[in-house]
Amino acid sequence: MSKVIYKFGDDISTDIIYPGRFMATVLPSETPEFAFADEKDLNKLLNSKTVPADSIIIGGKNFGCGSSREQACSTLKGHELIIIAKNFARIFLQNSINLGLKTVICPDIDADVNDELEISEDKVFNKTKGKEYNIIPHTKTQQEIIQAGGLIPYSRKRLIEGSK
Amino acid sequence: MKQTIVQKILARASGKSFVNIGDIVEPKVDLAMSHENAALVMNQFLEIYKGTGLDPKVWDPNKIAIIFDHRVPAESRKTATNQKKIRNFIAEQGIFKFHDIRGDEMGICHQILPQYGYVRPGYVVVGTDSHTTSHGALGAFSFGIGATEMASVWTLGVMLNVPVPPTIKVVVNGALKKYVQPKDIILYLIGKITAEGANFKVIEFHGETIRNMSTSGRITICNMSVEAGATSGIVPGDEETIKYLREEAGVTEDIPLVNSDDEAEFDKIIEIDASSLVPQIACPHTVDNVKQVGDVEGTKIDQIVIGSCTNGRLDDLETAAQIIKGHKIAKNTRMLVFPASGKIYRQAMEKGIFEILMNAGAVIANPGCGPCLGVHQGALGDGEKALSTTNRNFKGRMGNPDAEVYLCSAAVAAASAITGVITDPTKGGY
Ligand code: SF4
């Protein structure tokens, strides 16, 4: 069971998730501080260290649109968030899979701040509203990457296989 | 079986004769581009090698290009140190398609790749930058990826997990009116199909307007295809592509062309009549919030920006000079010009374009990304408005979430610089 801590509308860009002026900071261990830096309340909440792991942010359509900056995923992964959105922008979605940020594609999702959600393999159940929504699964290769623990171990395995 | 150009490119690169839309393929990469974010790619690349006992060597140093452009010359200790680490890595790995901070060779990555002939029709190009879609202008399948994905490409030489994308065919016919530009075509299209209208799809551009368009204009259009969510934009290579690669990039070897089959399977077909278009403006804070110039005419502008990988080429600077010649930039408006490459900078200097712009009051900055991403130069003050030839107007894009960015062509930017308010360049007899 996880709680919704914030709800966004459509087209949340990587400039909102991780503003360009922090892009010289690249290491995944250093990016979480700047998550949603210009959404002051949310940034403060995340940095307060009071948000439990697997807390949920709800997005609308096209979440993560804009730049390819991977910091936008590592910053959210650092706070161990789950992002549920109607759909995601391509590069953001692939980056999140590569880095192990949990993303759920749920076209009809309806949830508000403080709602409690249960995420199963193919459904999101909103306990507060008593409603259930279907999930669009990630592709087979994406699931393999997730299961391998991200693209780094996945590619490492391929590298070792290839060098034999 | 009939195929789109991207199906053909992906089939060739994955060693197949045919691929279906939706198939997951592993294409070989012909060119892998990074900019300053190579610092993160390097970090992830070394992570992949960790514990393997293997010597970390990139798969093919000839196929990697690294261009410093986002923060040049470095604005901070952190950036300068990252750039230094990248230089060391480049030397160790023997990567020679490297463009450092040098007046003769520098430039924005999406200008350098075509200008130096690193991209060819039919190539699979990936870059750690979302506007890597630009190189579709030369008939390549070219798209943006993240840094970890790039580390995987540096290691394996292939892109894992590429779904063969569906294609939207956009056919543009008719002649553009004077001072209506390729930028207006792509802004119009984005406004029509929205910021997610081409998500996970490719936009293929056809029609006489595109055929008659210079490679520079095609780059503008493919560059901004990503603002409609597209994986890539693509203009099948033609005589213009060959001419550009020969004359501009000095390519001497054979340049084979690839094209779509007429009866290939298209997701949809959109027709645009270019002759009826007027200048377009993307209003704050999304690129698909597109209006006709007349709807926002008179909006007061604090900063005009001409530059970026979208519209910082010689033709853009020429258009601006043509309009501004003999005028002064309005009081209380500042105009920043940042050419897309050192070569363009020199050409603009030699053609007297800088003289015209400087006499009018413009500031000419060094080639690079500059104000486009707002980390380095040209940030906006609280409550200010910018009118810019760049490609994004998201909140905070020009360094300040309490400011607004409007996007337009070089012609609109120049006409508006004179008046200090958003102005239609097709009126006013420039
Ligand atoms: S000019 Fe702007 S859009 Fe183009 S590569 Fe630089 S930051 Fe990105």
C-alpha cells in the first residue's frame, strides 16, 4: 500500500522535474536534492526525509516530456518514488526503466493527494475511492531490463557473454 | 513488402531484410553523439565494466562524437572539471570526432554533426540529447537517448530494445510567403497535433515545399519534431542532401540514398498548405500552445534571442540582418545572437552580418547553447518575457521559472527586436 503525495496535470517536462540549471550535477547520488526544485513545496517535502519509500506521484499525459537528461529519473529514483501517469514521454520512460525508477502507465488513473493505492501486476486499486484501473505493461525487453536490476547489469551481462 | 524509410534503415542495421512495425530490434549504431553529459555516460560506462575484469574500451572510437556546447566556455568549476575529465577519457579512448572549445571547430552538437559530414542518409544515429531528431534532416534515423543507454551503446555498439516505430507522413505543398519560414511550418504542425501527438512515432516529411527547402530549414523542422513527442523527424535524402554533404561538409565518397515506398504503411497522413501559413508563435509554457502572430502582436518583449540548434544558422542570421538593417533595437529590449557554430560565426562576420546587428545594438555571443537552456548566459529576470528562435518554452527554460518564453522564427524575432513588441515581419515592408 502506498500513498499519493502529489498530483500533476499533463505535460510535466524534465525542466520541471529537474531544472536545467542543476545539470552540471550528474551523479545519481547527488541529484535527489534538486527534484522539482521550482515546485518549492514538493521539493521541501521530498528533502524533509519524511516521505516513505514507494510514495506515489500522479502525472497526467506525456509525463517527462522534453530533454533526455537522465537526472530527471535519478532524482526521483533517489527518493524511491513511484510515478503513475496516463502515459510517459519516450526517453523519460526508457531512462526510468534503465535506472530502476518505478513507472506505471495507467491511462484512466484517478487519484488525489492522500489516496491510498495498491499496485498489482496489471491493475492499480484506489482503496480510498474504491475503484480499479488497468495498467499497460512495459514491453518484454523492458521487463527483462527491470528484472536484471537496470540497464547497467543487463548490459554487463551482454558484455561478458560477448567477450567469451 | 512495402516499407517506410525507418523500417528499411532498421532492417539494414539489424541484419534483416524486413522488419514489421512494432517489432523489437537491436540495430547497430552508426554514430553515437554526446555533449557535456558525456561525463555521466563515462561514469555509467565504467560501471558496466566494473567487476568484469575487462579493460573498458569503447566499441568503436570512430563512431563516437563528443561536442562541448552546453556550457562553453565553462561557467563554473564543476563544469570545467567535468570537461577536463571528458578530455582525458577522449584521449585515452582515441575518439577523434571531438569538438572542444575552439573558435575554429566548436559549435552546437546538432550543427556540428551535419556540418562535418558525420551523419549520412540511412544511418542509425543516437545522441544523449533529445534534439538528436535534427539529423533526420539528412535522411538518417536519429533519436535521443539517456546517458545510461549511451553507456550501453559505447559498450556493445547496438541499441537494445528499439521498437520499430509507426510513421506519420506529413506532406507540405505550396510556396511559403516572404518571411514565413520553415520554423512556422513545424510550429503550426506541433500546435495541430499537440506535444504528445507523435509520441513513440516518427514524422516523415514530404511534398514540394520540403523538396525545395535547404538542409538548414529541414534541420529546423526535424529538430522540433521531438516537441510533438516524435522519436524522430525524417526527410528522405535527395539531391539537396548530397549537395549539402558535398559542398558544406566536403564529403567525397558515395552517398547512397534511402526512401520510403509509396504504399508503405503510414499511421496517418497530414497535409499542410504552406502558401496559406502566417508566422506562428509558441506561447508560454508549452510548445504546442501555438498562436498566429496576429493573436499576440503587441506583447512587450524584454529579450530577443536568435540562435540555437533550431535557428542559429547563417540563413537565420542573414534574415535577421536583412530586416534589422538601418534600424535600431528598441529601447528596453536586448537582443542576443549566438551562432550555431564557429564556421557560421566566421561566415556571418565575413558577410558583414555582425556589423549590421551590432550597429543596431545586438550582442553577439560565442557559438554554443547559451540562453537556450538558461544555465550559462542570457537568463531572464523575474516577470520578464523573451521571444526566441529556440525550441522550448517550458517554465524555467531560460533560467527563471518566473519568466515567460515565446518561440518564433528568425524573421519574427528580428522584426520584434526593432519594435520591442511581438511584430509580424510580413507586414511593415522589410
Ligand atoms: S541549442 Fe538548446 S536545444 Fe539545441 S542542443 Fe543546445 S540546449 Fe539543446
